[in-house]
Amino acid sequence: MKKQHPGYSCRWRGRIPVPRRAHPLVRQLIRTINAEGMTLRELAEISGISVQTLSDWRYRGSPTLHLFIAALNAVGHDLTIVPTGEKPAAQTHKELLFNHEVDAIKKRVSEAFNYPEYAFAIKYGGRKATLPRQIAMWLCNTMTVMSLSEIGRHFGFREHTGVRQAIYTAGVFLERDTELRNKVGIIQAELGGGA
């Protein structure tokens, strides 16, 4: 068994960006779930992810940590990983505003495209995930003052180059597809950003 990282513990709190340390944190997450009385099988049934995949997360790298946390958030456990012995840094007004705006955008896009909101945090979601995620990133870019790196942190810790490409691709789709443009215009109007 691999040595546990002594400097981290898990606390159930609001969503904030999660560090990329993976192996010991995932094991700690599983211990926390067990302490809460939730089994991996129950988590799999609620989140729609197989037990095998969940158990594999104990041994894999950082993208799966974020996938695991997305599944937990889907079942109502808002998770923050904070260093033990230290208090979590208070979020600035700007960060709180960004989180609120991004959450609202994700919610509207997930409703419009019939795509689960928690899945925006999954790094690789396949072809089905591509268009909703690109549209959500495009909306974050046009309706907030966030940098590309900040947007990427809300979408599976993507790098700024991937976010830039997603925004460009969404813009191309919006120019070509009238139906998509109308749908996105409705989302913008609901969010208060005009059509």
C-alpha cells in the first residue's frame, strides 16, 4: 500500500478549485465516504458510473480525481480538499462572483442541451460533451471577465489553449448554425446578457 500524504484531509464544504494531487487524496476521499456511510456501490448507482471505474480511481492520476469529485457533487456532497492544520483561504469577492456566474451558465447550458451539469468538470466526456462544454466556455468568455485559465479551472482543469480552441470552435458553430445561435441567444437572455 502506498504511503498516505499526511498533509491533507477532506471536509464537506462548498465548491472551490481542487489541487491536482491524486493518489493519496482519492484514498482519503473513499475513507471519508465510508465514514459518511456511503458505499462505492451506492455512489455508482446514484451517479451512473460503474463500481469498477470508481474503485480504479484509487490508483489513477489527477483527471480522475476531478471526475470523482464531480460524481460526489452530483449526489449532493460538495467537496473541498484543504490542508490539515490550515484554514481554507477565504475566497475573494471576485472569485465568489465568478463561481456564481459560471454555475449559472453551466446550469442554463445543461438545461438547454439536456446534459448533466456535474459532467462539465469531467476532463474527457466524449463527443456528446463537446458542444455543450464549448458553448458554456464561449458564454463564460463573452459574459464574464475571467481569463482563459480561470475558465479552464471550471471545466476539468483545462489549459488556456484548449479553452481558446473551444471558444473559437463554438464561435464558428454559432456563425453557421441559426438554430444553435437562437438557442444560445435564449440562454444569454435568461442570464441577463442580452441576445
